[in-house]
Amino acid sequence: MRKHSLKHYIEILAVATRLGLTSFGGPVAHLGFFQDEYVKRRKWLNDRTYADLIALCQFLPGPASSQVGISIGMVRGGLLGGILAWVGFTLPSVIALMLFAYFVLQADLGASGWFQGLKLVAVAVVAHAVLNMGKKLTPDLPRIFIAIAAAVIILFSQSAIIQIGVILLAGLTGFVLFRNMNLPDGNDIHLTLKKRTGFISLLLFFGLLAVLPMMNRLFPGVYLQLVDTFFRVGSIVFGGGHVVLPLLEKEVVPNGLISEELFLAGYGAAQAVPGPLFTFSSYLGTVISGVSGGITAVMAMFLPSFLLLMGVLPFWNAIRTKKSIRAALTGVNAAVVGLLTAALYDPIWTSAVHSAKDFAVILISFSMLYFWKKPAWFVVIVTVLLNMLLEHFV
């Protein structure tokens, strides 16, 4: 095994941290930043390997752009390199959202125009995500049907277990409908990890997924509840960061861990910070149980990504050729659009929109995102300021 110097690891951390401070714009933009920095400027890997890593991370549940960053860190410096790349990319937004959590807890939210503005921008952002994901993931009638069916089921049942069941049913439907469809192949990936490491990682992943809910019931406590909740959600999210919204909302709002208003305000604020949207977990954990809760939540949220990457990399070349696997994922991706559509109505729309003024602000916010292609952080700031201004005149 190749040994690396301390300077080598410091470089990985420093480059990832700079990306974590400047990578606004969501997962697609993150991948562009990565390509410019890691492939073009530093030449840590070539275009082919980079495309291979993207193909792998699109296949896995979890935050695709973060997983690509972790994988590049692993290419550059092994497991420690992957950890350092993740720390650098996520830490800036984690700190920002934890500070925002403390600010929100101290603020008077009852008459706060900025607080309502954050809830309204969440409507625009999720509506934008639904449209963009729908174009890509539901291009034909069978997949549109899966998306609509998933949305209808979720609208009539608010249980997190039902959401997981919908995802599994969509995978089965995708297998039946698309197993003979000419789906695009992935690329071979050329990373060296021992198969023994892969087996242990996958065993640990599925073991935690099965054991944590039982431990949470047997030994109730806030930290074990946080680990169980965020590990489980981080294990089943397909389709990008926005899909984490409905899954997390059903886990933390109905049981009283956090109010719907605080949840949506944090989600709106998460659009204004760089880095991965999964760091929203640090805000939720901090609101629920302070700094230690925030750290616990974000580590539990990203742990599945590490275990899955280490588990799948040794077997990726064989897995990607299975048409049945790709067909099932096609169904899952269509269902993801339905889940997000249901979340757009409840809790986002029902909690945020109460007047014509609210709808007007959303219309302006959505137009900035969809038609004028403004970055999310810019839209958040403009929407909050606009709502505060209108509070005085409307």
C-alpha cells in the first residue's frame, strides 16, 4: 500500500475546504467545480476516471456530489484521503447551519419577515427541483405513472415506513417494466479496494440499518434516536439532496423533535450556503440537541455514503452490467419525483403559503431560479429581503 506524507493529506484537506467554501449551486454545479479543480487544474485523475466515479455515485443512494468528492479523496489518499476530502467539503456549511440554528432558537419568529421569506423560498426551490428532476427521470408514460402513484400514496399517508415501502415497490415495478429496456451502460471503474473490505463494509451497512431501529426502541435516548433517524434516511435517499426533505420531515416533525416552521426555515437557509444539502442534518441536530446533536446528526447522515462506497467499489464493474439492477433503479428514480411532488404540497406549501402576497413572492423567487437561472444563494437573499419589504406595504 502506498504511503503518503503529512503534506499530501494537508493538501487534500485544503483543496476540499476551499471547494466547500465556494461551491454554490447544488450537485450539478459541485461536479463542475470538482472537474475544474481535481481534473483540469491538479490532474489528480483523468476525465475517464472522473466519469466512472460519477456513474458509480449516481448508482448509490446518498448525496452524489459528496460521494464523488469522497471517492476522489480515496483515489488520492486512500480511506484517510476520502475522510479529509469529506471534512473539507462539508465543514463550512455545517458550521454555518449550526450557527444559524442557534440564531433561530434565540430569535422572535412570530413577526419575522425574514423567517417567512425562508419558508417561501423553500417552496420555489422544491418546485424548481421537481420540474428539473421530472424532465430527466420521468420522460415517458410508465415513469410518469410511477411518479404520480407515489405522490398520491404519500399524500394520503404520512408514515415514514410507507415512504420506504413506496421506494421498494417502485423498484419492483421498475424491474418488471424496464428489465428488457435498452438502458445506458456505465463505465468500468479502475480503483483498487480489497473485496474483503467491501464485504465488511456492506455487512456493517446492512447490520446498522437493521439493528439501529431495534436499539432505539430498547434504549430510548435522543442521541441514539438521531443516529437511527439520520443513518436510515442517508441510506435510502435516491435522486439528490432535495429528496432528503420529505424523508426527514416525516421523521423529525410528527414526533415533536422540531416544529414545521423551524424545519422549513432551516431548509430555506440551507439553500444559501455552499456545499452539500445533506448538511441540513447539522441544523436539525443542533436545534434538537445542541452542538453535540448537530455533529451526531451529520456524521450519521454521511456514514452510509462511506460504507456503501467502500462496499460497492470492489464489485462495481460486475454490478453495473446487470440490467435488472438498472431497471429497478429506473423505477426508484421515478418514484423520487413523486415523493418530492407530495412534499411540495405538504408540508411546504401548506405551511408557507397563506395569502396572495406569499404566492407573489414565490412566483418571483421561482422565476429567478427557472427562467433567469440565478444561483440558489442569491435567490434566498433576494426573497428574504423582498418578503420583509412587502410585510410593511401589503
